[in-house]
Amino acid sequence: MKIFLDTANLEEIRQGVSLGVVDGVTTNPSLVAKERKPFREHVLEICRIFEEQKIAAAVSAEVVSTDSEGMVREGRELAKWHKFIVVKCPTTAEGVRACSVLSREGIKVNMTLVFTPSQALLVAKAGAHFVSPFIGRLDDISEDGLAMVRQIVEIYRNYNFKTEVLAASLRGPLHVVESARMGAHIGTMPYKVFEQLFKHPLTDRGLEVFLKDWEKARESLGDILAPAKTGSR
Ligand code: G3P
């Protein structure tokens, strides 16, 4: 499963990318607005962070027009900015039309704000590169976000659609793990959720004990980084 960070914050992206397990970033107008930086330069800076680490990333940048002509114009422009950019369009009828046009031109499109398997079926037919079902926001209204992901994965497998399932609106590690178990290709998550993936109290406690035991026997153990004595192997 690929891991994307659902943020436009450069510091969070740098931190995540430095660990070598992050494959991309999803931005949206709300996340970008929080950063208060010129959009183009900001998105290009995100792309550069991956480039410096030689990671061929996917960086979603969203259109803000609501008509298909406007979305296509903006999408063509966004796609010119950098090879990592994936154009994000909302899953309205206009968005699906724009997706069909952009995809036929070879531009990668991430169809966002997906809340039903029927929407996911349509965007796959329109040639979307990614489909973004929003799990947390469905849970928020007492529906089952993960069940939607399961159905989308099932439909895509039935028809061998190439569109990758990008599980979004992930609110905690269980959303990530369950999406992975269902076969979602990607999970995009806020930095806070990404950090939670690492955490276990037994890991911290276990390490504390290992280090205490090592310290107690330190004199006889020597230093790992000390140069080897001549004649020893
Ligand atoms: O890209 C944003 C999407 O993942 C939504 O997340 O937590 O605002 O529902 P959230």
C-alpha cells in the first residue's frame, strides 16, 4: 500500500519524506489555504522535496472551477507545472466530464469527494488515475466509510479497472489498516495519523528496558562504534 500525506504543510511533508515511506501528497483547497503561500510555488516546493530524495511521487493539486471547461483549463495548466502533479477534480457531473477529457489527453486525474460505489464506478469509466473515497466523513454522518471502500475495491476487481483506490479522510490507524486489508492501493492521511502508525507503548517500554540492561553491562560490552582491535575480527 502506498502512503500519501494529506497535508500541504512543508515541514510535515519534509519530516514524512525523510523516513522513506511516503509516496505522495494530497492537497485540497482547504489544506492549501491554511498555508497562506502562492499556490504554484507552494505545490512546486512540495514536488522538490520528493525530487531531492529521488522519489517519483504523486502530488495532487485541485482545480477550483465548477464547470467542466474551467476544470479542463485549470487541469491542463496544473499538469504543466511538474511531472509529479495529479489533477484533482470533484466528483460532480462536470467533474466527471472534465476527467474524461483530461484522462484522454494523458493527464492523471484524482477524482475526489467520492461517497458512493456508484460514483467510483463512473470515475473509473471516465479514466481517473485515482479515486478518493472519503471514509471519515461518511462515518461522521453514521454511515460505514470502510464498507464503501470494500465495495469499490470489489467492483474495480470485477472489471479490472486500472483506477487506483486512494482511501481518504482517514482519521486513525484502524482506517489505514482496514483499507490496506481491503486492498486499497493508497491511503492518504494527516501527519498526526501517520505518526500514530508508528506508536505502540510496548515498543517504547521494550526499548527502555533494552537500553537500561545495556547500560548496566556497558563496561564489559564496549562501544559499538569503537575501532576493532588489531588482530580481532
Ligand atoms: O483530502 C482531504 C480528505 O482526506 C478529507 O479529510 O479529515 O477533512 O475528512 P477530512
